[in-house]
Amino acid sequence: MAYQPRHQMKLYVTSTSPYARFARIAAIEHELSDQIDVIAAQTRQAGSPYYKINPSGRVPCLVLQDGTILEESYLICRYFDGIGKGPKLVLPPETHDWEYGRLVALTRSFIDGIAVLAREVRRPETEQSPTIIEHEHARAGRLVDILEAELSTLTMTGPFNLAQMIMIAAVDSGSRYFDWNMTDNRPQLASWAEGLRQRPSVAATSPFDPL
């Protein structure tokens, strides 16, 4: 059956992308679900019809009602901040400072490495790069140790924001896609992650559930 649009915007995602997940979290937080069709994109496939929508083939990708395309999770979350209900998530007013920016950058480095690692381990074994896997696994391990020590800060315990969204998306991707429970031997991370998973927007976008 041909796709029949129901809403004003279309958000193209994949279930394996942690970047797409935190864009979906932002949409729910801003009560925009009734304005958005969430569509599973076919990526990394020759001739995918998705490439006619977004030539880069990346997700997430938000198509506005007038056909404008917004690619990249940070930009999409900024857009949702501007049109949605509730507090802003990308630049919450109470955290306009370098400390907040520092933790957003740190969590972004963390999720970037997790995304590379997740893509690599999903390749056929003969196409995987042991060097990349070893490098990214080590980098993620270093970063998650640093980030565990940051979980008591206002940015990570205060009003819900981009740094928290990125962090939970990265941690859950590690558990889901390459069987790495990062909360083992990290009690503060275990408690923080379990608490955040109870948030409706986080629970509704779990990578363990199909789109």
C-alpha cells in the first residue's frame, strides 16, 4: 500500500540510529506527535527511494509541510524547540552557560563514537574493521567513565535537556546493538539511566521496541 500522509511533517528515522531517537524524544516532549508522521527510512541500500527525499541518505530527516528538509538531529531539535509546547530542550534558559555547553559537547563525542561502533559491528563479519571496533570501544569506555562523574551536575539532574537526551540514547544503543551494558560497575550511571528510562518520551522510543 502506498504511503498516505496523515500529518503536517514527516520525520524519517531508523530504529538503529541514536540520533534519530533523540529527535523523536524531542518531538514527544514538545507534544508534536500529532503533527508528525514517523517513517522508517531505507538507508544504505542501493536505489532506496529515500535518496530522492534526502540525497545524503542520513537520518534523522524532517520534511516540513512546504517540502523544506531539515537534516541533523541538533537542527531538528532546535526547530521543535521553536514550534512545540513546553520548556526548550536544546538551549534551556536556566542553563545558558559554558557548563551546559561543555556537557553537550562531551555527550555528543560519546554518541558519535557509539554510532560508529554500532554501524561497524552490524556489518558482515568479513567487512568489519577490528581496528575501528577496538578504537571506538576504547574511546566510548573512556568517555562513559568521565560522564559518570558528571551525572550529579545540574545539567544532568536538572530540567530535561539535550545533554540528557544524547546520553541516554548513546547508553541504550550500546546495550541494544553490541551487547555492552555500560552500567555494569558504574552504579551512578545505572541509577541515572534507570530513572530516565521511566520518562514517557524515553520509554516510548526505546531501541528495544520496533518502530
